Amino acid sequence: MTNLVFVFLTGIICFSNVLVAATNTDEINSLLEGRYELVYWTENKIRFDYPEVAGVLILNDNNALITLNKNIIKNESVEVIGWGKYEINNNSFQIGWHDWKLLLIKNNDKAVKKDSPWQGMRKYKVLLKDQKLVLTSVSGLQSWELDRKSLVYTDKEWGEDKDEVIRYWKRIP
């Protein structure tokens, strides 16, 4: 009889752990997935608003799309279009861009770069706390903070100049 009680209690504990994991996964997905519009970004602590910067980010069903447009220097613009994939669970998030186009326009001269900003998938640790999702890259240089209304992306080494950028996105219903 004691063994039966032990097996029964062990089964309940395992089942409840599965339910908690499933609930966390649902919460994580609901905080991550959606459509976002770039509100503004800071680069080296200088804030830029629309129309100097613009962008859209869509994360849905393990697919990612990003567009960015940066016109902060006269006669110079940077435009990005990226298609990618992501994977997320209770412990890790990873994202990679398999189709990336960076268009640089300077004084009407155009150059296109098709190399992804990094090779393969960039890996992040996942933390879910107080209805906030925090994703921190393994290197510690990039992070995402998401809640029901916004996404704040921080990169301490963005672009060729390794600038520190913070992008503020609002969730679009």
C-alpha cells in the first residue's frame, strides 16, 4: 500500500510540473509573439524618432520579419529587411536571419549587403517574472524585455561601429 501511495504522489508531482511548464510556455509565447512598431531608438545615448527611424518587427509561429529604416545623417540612410526563424521554450530563445538585405545609401550611391548580422542562431537565456519576459544573449551583449505593451531591445555592439543601441517598440494589437 505504501508503494502505491508513493507512486500516486510521484505521478501527481510530475503531472503538476508538466502543467506548470505548459503554462510558462503559453505565457512566454503570448509575451513574445506579435507585431511591433518602432517608436524610437537611442544610439550612443542620443534619441531618434520617426521619421529619422522607422521599423516593423513580426514574430509569429517561429517566423520572424524585421524592417528598419535609419535616416539620422543627411544624405545617408540604412535600410534593413530580414526574414528569419526563432525557437523558444522555458529555458532558451534563439533567432537567426536566413534572408538579410542591408541597403546603404550615401549621396545617392547604393550598396547592398546580404550577409546576416551573425551566423546561425543567436542564443538567449529566458527569464519570465512578473508578467515580463527577459531574453539575454549568451554573450550578455543583447537583451529583449517584453511585456503586454512593448518590447525594448538593447544591443551593446550594434553594426559595424559597435554602437550601443536601444530600440523601443510598441505592440500593435
